[in-house]
Amino acid sequence: DFRKGVQQYYVAIAKNNLGFKRLNTHLTAILQGEIVSYDYLFKNVGQGELLISDVHTSCGCTITEYEKKAIKPGMESKLSIKFDSKDKYGKQDKSITIYSNTYPNKTILNFSKNY
């Protein structure tokens, strides 16, 4: 159950049917050169099926995985990221832009890391 240990309140995005538990996160302590994984948990809080059409990251150091099928109303899912810290020094601020059939049609997630 991917909800374990995660805050149970959803961030409702105005006029949107995509609710994230957390829009911004700070990655835990890692060593430079490590690859760290994080799951952004979300729920379809609208009345129609949710379709994520594309996801863009702010740099090639971050890759994403997500369900490519429709998410029914009330269902939960996740967007998984992997951040490769190789050759990354100092403070890192990264973003992930999700394009979907919502209004507005994009949602921006952020994560940061200090070394």
C-alpha cells in the first residue's frame, strides 16, 4: 500500500480533478552521485476519468514513470521519479510538469536537494 507513512490529506488544485498529497518535497540526505527515488501520490478528485498525456522534467537527471491508462474518479495512483545526483553539487531545485485532461491542463511539482 503506497499510502503507508504518507500524509493523508490531498492538495486540491483549483478547478482541477487532480489532487496531489504533496506538490513540493525536499529529498532526504543523499551522497553526491546517488540515485534517489520518490513517489508523488495523487488521486482523481474529479467526476471524469483522468488522463495524463505527458510529463516533462526540468533536466535529464530526472526520469519519471506513471500509469498510461485512464484513472477513474476516486482512484489513487502515483508518479514515480528517479533523480540522478551524478555531477550535481550544491542546492538543486527541479520541477516536473504534468499535462493532463484537467483545467488548467498542467500541474507543476517541485523537489529540492542540498548536499
